[in-house]
Amino acid sequence: MTGTDTPEWPRCGHTDSGERCRGRTVAAYPACLAHLDGTERTAYLASLTPGADLDHRGTPFTQSLLDELLAPLREPGSGRVRVGEAAFDEVRFTGDAELEGIDFGGFCSFASAVFDGGLYVQDACVGGDLRLSAAQVAGDAWFDDTEVKADAWFFKARIEGALRFCVRRIGGSAMFKGMMCGDAYFSGARMAGVTSFSEAVVDGEAAFDGVHFEQGADFTKTRIAGRACFDGARFLVNSARFDGADIGGDMPFTGACFEAEASFEETAIGGDLSFSGAQLAAGVDFRRAVFRRTARIGPLICPGRVDLSGAVFEAAVTLEAAAREVRCRQTRWARTAALRLRYARVDLSDAVLEFPVTVVGRSRPFVSPEGGVMAEPGLTGSRVRVTSVKGVDAAYLVLADVDLTGCLFVGTVHLDQLRLEGRCLLASPPPGPRWIRRRTLAEEQHWRAIRYGGGWTPAPSGVETYGPGVLAPVYRQLRKALEDGRNEPGAADFYYGEMEMRRHDAAVSRGERTLLRLYWVLSGYGLRAVRALTWLVLAMTATVLAMMLWGLPQAAPDPVSAGTADGRRITLTTTKPEPVNPEGSYAKRLSSARLEKSMRVVANSVIFRASGQDLTTTGTYMEMTARLIEPALLALAVLAVRSRVKR
């Protein structure tokens, strides 16, 4: 109600400078308490006894008038003032207002009151509601060692100075929605009911350390210009909501307790977020939050989800968290960032990286500032698992010591510039002799699960399955990323995966797929030395047997010479007979002598030059074939070994 509105109570008839007083008339008198004459006031005050109700709405007050009013209500034994219900709505206090040692049996209302100075309430007990809705205080407002057994209403109150609300307990709801003040101190207060600071404005710092919010707390769209301290605060039963809040400084939650979800959706935070020693029973939501000058978040121990989707980090930041899941979908890092995580599944889908961002799987527990190891209740597992980097520009992304067995890579930009450091795990094919042991992408697992069934990991619900034509470039870029990092042995499996996808791609020509299949069969794309050596041994064995059976002649041919004499000049012509094909049974041909010669021929054809051994026509062609095929198989084996040991 404004000063121009007609009040709902009987109005004082006193006028000053043409303006009528808004004070409520006292009893049967035509004036308010402030404008009663001496006799009338004395008579009225004499009628008051401890526990009486007071209704002086709209009355102008000074501290002396207030003391005069409360004097008859003081009990002689205890010395405390005892009031029933007190209605001081729209009163105007000139100077400071002090209330000390007062027990209100019912409500105490200062709604829309105006205090030219400060308001100081100490050692008071309010049996009903405490109401300061729309009140205006030019100085500080202190509520020390006070108890409110019902609700506390500070809706749209305006306090120019500091609000010190050191209330022992509020038995009902605490409504500070739309309130404005300088600094705010609520240290150690207990709020038994719903607590709301929605749209409140604190022009300085705020302290909520040790506050018990027994029904949760709502700080939606609250604006605090400075530091907001919640050290040791307890948010019980319902969630703690800071959605849309604007915090100018640090926001520490050291030792705080959250029994339900904590929500910071669209919150703007200007300083660090400390959760050292905090206990969280559920998740933390930072969706679309803005971290302006935040250099550190954590250590955050969260058995649920830490959701940073759509959040913006405007300064370099270090995030330390042990959580079940860390979601960073469409998160934007405008500066460098280091995510030091434990246990979590990390989703980086469509994240925007303008500077280097490192995701590190931490093996050791986090340590508190005091040096103690932080407990991690409700968290089990071993490695941090990155589940998706699709849509990310990987030029600035570094993954270290993380599990990539379920990571989605399709759709990642500049994947060839991704840095994989430490031990990064990838999925393996199903066990068994059919599948070669190698590192595979999750997308290949999904495709093979459809094609081959059991053993391969199927795609999760809602995840699209891609064919070989899409996966081949992904393998190629990952191979290049490791090769550029001088990790060619580690890139070998990505090369194998690339060739596998090309071999299975229906868009590739039949001739190319045939060559790739032959390359795969003979040496596993030049990466399986055992396979190439096996083929080499089989080829050499077959060549040795063929030489013994058909390649070596029956016997070594003797040279035949014919000469003519012409005076003193002699001319000799030597004709070497053709080798004779061996005869007799195959068993007779498999002799030790023929074995030695055959092995010499084959060894020379593979490694050295021709053996010089006389061979049959069949043997000559065998040697030519061996000199073409077997050195190639040996070269493939050497290539496979080199690909695994090259640095």
C-alpha cells in the first residue's frame, strides 16, 4: 500500500502541512498514538498489560515513543516485554528502531514500514509470523539471537545497509523474494520450512555459512554482487536451486551437504566454486551457466550427474570432479580448461573448444585443502569413460588416460589433430580364433553387431549405426593423429581398421576389394608378421616338395665337348644336355640328398640370388615363381614387424 492509498483502518484526524496522518486511531480516541495529547496517551498506556495486542499501523514512531509504548508490557519478574499480536504496518520510524528482549505471542508485522535509520532486533521471540514485506530500512537491519516460530516474510523489502539475519530458527517458511539489501549475513540460521530468495538483490557479499535449509532453498534469479559463502550449509529434503542467479564473486560450498539435487541452470558465477568436503546425494546441474572469472571448480564428489551442457567458460578453468557422469554437451570453452575426473562417463557432444581442453582420468583420490583424502561414497569403477566427441572440433582436444571403448567419433571435426596421451583404451573384438586382437571404434562394434551378431557390442538406444564407408575416414584421421604424435605403432590398429572398412565398403570397386582381401589374407594389411611368415613357410615348404618331386633332374648332367684341329689353332664347342626329368616313384625322389638341394634352391630364391643348380623346365618355372612370391611374403613380414617397433 502506498502513501496515496486510503488505509483500511480508522485513520487519525491530525493534519500536518495539509497532509492527513495515516496512523490508526487508538481505542476510542480520534488520533493515533503519536498525536494523542498527554492525558489521552497516559490513559491509553495505563490500560496496557503484558501480553496485550498492539495495532499502530501507519503511526509515526520514534525510539522514545516505542520505548514508552513497550514499558507497560514489561513483566516485573523476568524484565522481558511480552506482546500478543503486533501490527506496525506502514509505520514510519524516525531514527533507529531498537527492539530487545521482547516476546511476541502472535505475529509481528512491519509490512511496508519505513525506517529512516536502522532496525535492530535482539533477543526476541515471535510466536507467529515476522513480516517486513515491502519495508524500507535506510540503515542496517539486524536480527540477532531471535526466533520465529512461524513464517518470516521479507518480500520486496528494501534495506540500504546490511541485513544480519542471525536467527536461531524459523519454524515456517522464509520468504525473501525480491528483497534488496547491501550485505547479507545469515550465518547459522535454521530454516524449517520452504526458503526463497528468488529475485533478491544483494549489493555486497552474502554469507549463508552453516545455514540449515530443512526444506531446500530457492535462489532463482538472485543477484549477489560479491562473494556468496555457503560453507557448511545443509540443504535437506528438497533441492537447492540457483537457476538464473548472478553471483559476482566466489561461491564456496566447503563442507556443505546436499540431500537432493543442486541446480545452477543459467547461473552466472564470477569467481571460484569450491566443493571441498561437500556431501552430495544426487546430481549437480550447471546447464547454460556462465562462468565469468571462474578459475577452479571442485573438488566435487557427486554420486550422480554433473551437467555442464550449454555452459560457457569465459576464463581458464580447472574442473576436479568424481562423479557418475559429466555431461558437456554444447559446452563452450573460451579459454583453456583442464578436466581432472574420476569414475565419470563424459559426454562432449557438440562442445565448442576455442582453446586447448584436456580431459584427464585421475587415478588417485582428491585431497582436501587440509591434506586429507576425500571420501567418495556411492562411486565405484576404475577409469574415466569418454562416451562421445561427435560434433567437436578436436584440434584443441587432449584425452589422457581415459576409456574410449564406447566413444562415438563419427562427426568429429579435425579428428586428425586429436591428441591421445597416456593409456587410452579402445574396444576389442570378441574373443575367439575368428577375430584378430586389435583396437576398434565403438561405431565399428555397432556395425559388426548387426552384421555378425553375438560378441560385438550393439549400438545403444537412439545411437545411429554407420557403415564402412563412413568409418574408413574416421580410422584414417585417427591414424594420422597418432602418426603425427610419433606413435606409429599405436596407429597400426587404426590403419588395420581403415583397411577393414575399405574392404567391406560396397561403394569400393570389386577389383580394389579383391586386392584388399588378398592383402588381408597374406599379411593382415602388412601388420600381422605371423600371418606373413606362416604363408612364407608354407610357400617354401611347397616349393621344396615340388622341387624334390619335379624340379631337380634325375642326375646332374655331364658336359659334352667336341673339338676340331685347324693347323695350330684349336676350337672347342661344349654342348650341355638338357636336364632329365626325374623318374621312378615319388618316394624315391624324396631323398635326403634331393631335400638338401631343394632347400638350397628355395633359400637362394627367397633371400639370395639364383642357386646355380641345374633344374628341369618345371623346376626353372618353380624357381621363378618362388623368387617372385616368397621375397614379397618375407618383405610383408618384415614390414609388419617394423610397424610394431618403429619410433
